[in-house]
Amino acid sequence: MIATETSFAEFIKDFEDTLHHLFHEHEDINKLSLERGMPPSLLAKIMDKKPLSVAVPEQFGGRGTKVKECFGILSAASYESLSLSLIFGINIALFIEPVVKYASESVKADVFKNFLSGQKMGGLMITEPAYGSDALNMKTSYKSVDNGYAISGTKHWQGLTGMADYWLIACRKELESGELGRDIDFFIADSKIEKQKVVVKEYYDNLGLYMIPYGLNKLDLFVPEDHKLEPESTGIKMMLDILHRSRMQFPGMARGFIKRMLDEAIKHCSNRVVGAGSLLEMDQIQYQLARIQSAFTVSSAMCVRSCDISGIEHQLAASGIEANSMKAVVTDLMQEASHLLVQVSGANGYRTSHIGGRGIKDSRPFQIFEGSNEMLYSQIAEAVTRHMKKLKQGNLFTYLSELNLTKAASLYFKDKLNFQIDEALVQRKLVDLGRVIARLVSLEYVLDLEPRGFRKDLIENCVDVMKVDINALVGSFRFPNKVNVVRDYQEGSNWMDFAL
Ligand SMILES: Cc1cc2nc3c(=O)[nH]c(=O)nc-3n(C[C@H](O)[C@H](O)[C@H](O)COP(=O)(O)OP(=O)(O)OC[C@H]3O[C@@H](n4cnc5c(N)ncnc54)[C@H](O)[C@@H]3O)c2cc1C
């Protein structure tokens, strides 16, 4: 059946049933997740359902690159396996969507045909061994040669290393002076063509996400002219548009994962009897589960907002506050939800075959990749304080209560946020402030769910949990702290010298 002929409700139901069958009846996901990689026959059965068709435009036989459908696939996958969801996330946000939006028409037909009928996959290469957070200074370079471009450099930590059929490669132009230009350009490499092949120098021992290979990649390639993505203005703006859209897709992966943590926690705590009753009857367990449920509500609200604003028709280069808030908050929540599930599961949670234990390892790098969360929080605070300065508005509450992104949410914190920010903030305070603002933005999304008809009790509970967190974070921001590490700390710090 052609993907576009099926309604999305039928399509996603069939996909969910397939995953359930493959991971629980055909194979045992808890055992499978202990092995690196995925059996090719299993992957082929999953890809037979054409999950990536959701991201491919209709004129190339796909379902039309609708954010809601992409999130449906990401969420269904992450309920069963976060690795599988990230495989789809990489393909959709880091390869297919950038190609749909920025590649020349002459390459699209072939690429998308191969995705839809050849089960092909693609990934994105930005990070280099010496340039991760500082990606703009990357050293991979290209120069024009006859009929195309020669690219050389070294990349590492690419999801789907050695497995992807296509790569989007970020690099800088080599100028005649031998220096590298400041802009970033992107090129498509097709590994079935010898001259475009990326050479894997080493596979990494990634801590979690065992299904996905990572490693060190050497590039010495030639790609034809039409493999260069064409930005609307600068390459850096294109990169921001791509990365912001991708960060806005994290809620799609997070929502299924957090829902699974919640369902497992409720099931376990209902059945586990400790002392006179079930764990679920204990007050502190109720609070821990309410926190996971609040994370579920936040991620759901972000999905709804993202569907409104993150389609490929939108230019997102300037949407840093929302993109960074969604990515950083939802990945913190994924990590917290898996820790809470492990804690309420007792010793059983501390097994690699346990979904919670695995969840801790699998969700951890989401706080590091695509912009480490600390970097994103400080960028949010920088953007806000810069804007406050421009408006000559020093009072945080007044500013946030007038900002569309935090208008309603900030009203819950009128007293707490009623202070001046007049001086430049040190980095740790930027991170603290960013944490506060990102959660206010997230709370605003949750409040926006109510008029759409989302369950009121979940919204109310979520507001309560967010109030606890935001109040604590404002306290942390306002508490003066200049503590620094003592580098040569050995002398005078051996406790044995002081014990009787
Ligand atoms: C599982 C996984 C998947 C990945 N997938 C891909 C992929 O598909 N493609 C790809 O190209 N790359 C990928 N990466 C690489 C990832 O994007 C980088 O690891 C990340 O950008 C951080 O770069 P780095 O490792 O060089 O750390 P560094 O840049 O050395 O930073 C280390 C830490 O320092 C802190 N820090 C650094 N700069 C700042 C700042 N400005 N403000 C505040 N704190 C800061 C942060 O805590 C950061 O985590 C992946 C990484 C992992 C772990």
C-alpha cells in the first residue's frame, strides 16, 4: 500500500502494532538492547512500514513532511526504544528536512526514491574532535574543483556512523589565501559512489543508545555541484534554521519516552506491595510519579506548540529562545523521568535490561548533543537580557509579563521575579537564569493547552510541579555564589591527617 493512501490514524496504529509485535513477540527488546547495533532483518521489517515517508514530500511519494505525523512516528518509536526514535529523528530532522528545504531539485527525486523504496538512511556531520560546542570554528573545508567540490576533514560522534547511506556534511570554504571563510556550507555525500564515501577510522564505545553506531570519520571526498545546499541568505542562518527545527522535534522523541517511564512507574507502584500497602499509596511515591506525569504534560504541550511553528515552511533561524527552551527542558525531563522510574523500581531498576536503567543511559546524551543544555540555557538568558537592555527594561517580571512567550506563566511568579537585572551576568548566572526562563516558556505552552481541551487535572498538576521547580531555580539564581574549583587541592586535604 502506498503510504499516502492510508489515513494517518491507520498508518500510526499499524506502525505501533508492528513495533510491539517485533519488540515483544518476535524479539525481546530488553535482551536486544544489550547488544550493539540492530539485526538487519529486524530493521528491514521496521523500515518495510516506511516510517520515514512522513518526512518525504508528497510529490516524491511521501506523506508530506507534516510535523504532527513526524512526531507521531518519533513518539511511537520512543515508547518502545529511544535508540530507534533517535534513528528516525536523525533521518527526519538532520537529513530529510534540510534536503527538502535546501537541496536542488535535481538531487531530491533520486534521494527520496532511495529512502522510500530502498530503506536508505542519512545523517548529519557537524562535530569535529577539536570543535564540538565551538562548531563555527570547524576545520573541515571545501574548495571548488571542476564540476564540483573537494571536501576534506575529520568528523566524529555522527549518529549512524558507517550505517548511513547519505551524509549532510558541514564545512567551511577554503579561501585563496589558504584561510577558511567564516560561513558554513552543507553538502550531500552519497556513499554508494566511491568518490563520495566517508571512511570510518574508529567505532566508539557509546555508553547507551546501543542500536546506533558512533565513531570517527575521515573525509576526503568529491561531490558534484548540485550536492551543495542553497541557503536563502547565509549558510550560518541555514544551519540555525536546521538546528532550531531539529531542537523543536525533541519533544516528539521525548513524549513517547516519558509516557513509557510514566506507564511503567504507575504499573510497578500499583503492583509492588511494601509493608501494609502498595507503593502507590505512599505520599512521596505520589509526588515522584506526579513529577513524571508533569514531564509527560510538558512534552505534550511542546509537541502541540512545535506543530504550530516548526514546519519547514517556517524560517526558524531567529527562534532560538523557543528552540533552546524546548530542547533543554524536555531533555532534562527525560533524564529526570528515567531516574525517578529507577528509584521507584528499587534494585530491579538498576539493571541494563530494565527500561528505566537503560533509559538513564539512553536519554543522558540528549542533554549533551545538538547544543549542550548549559550552552542553550545561557544563550536563552543572553537573548533575553540583550532584549531587556535594548528596551531599557531592567525589571525581569515586567519584561517577562509583556513577552508573548511568558506572558501568562510569569504571573504565577510576580513577587519572585520582581527584581532588576542591571549588570552583566557571569556565565553560571546566565545558565541559572536560562533555566528559569526556559521553564516559564514551557509552562506557557502548558497553559496554552487548556483552551484546546487538554485534560484540566493534568494541567493543574503540572502547574504545581513547575511552580516548585521555578521557585527553586529563581532562588538559586538570586543566591550569590562565586565559588571556584581549587586546582591544586591535594596539600592539606587528606582527612587521615586530621582523624584521631
Ligand atoms: C550520543 C551522541 C550523539 C551525537 N550525534 C551527533 C551527530 O549526529 N552529528 C554530529 O555532528 N555530532 C553529534 N554529536 C556530537 C555532539 O553534538 C557534541 O558532542 C556536542 O556538541 C558537544 O561537543 P564536545 O563533545 O566537543 O564537547 P565540548 O565542546 O568540549 O564541551 C564540553 C562541555 O563543556 C560545556 N560547555 C562547552 N561550551 C559551553 C558554553 N558555551 N556554555 C556553557 N557550557 C559549555 C558543556 O557542559 C559541554 O557539554 C553527538 C554526541 C553524542 C554524545
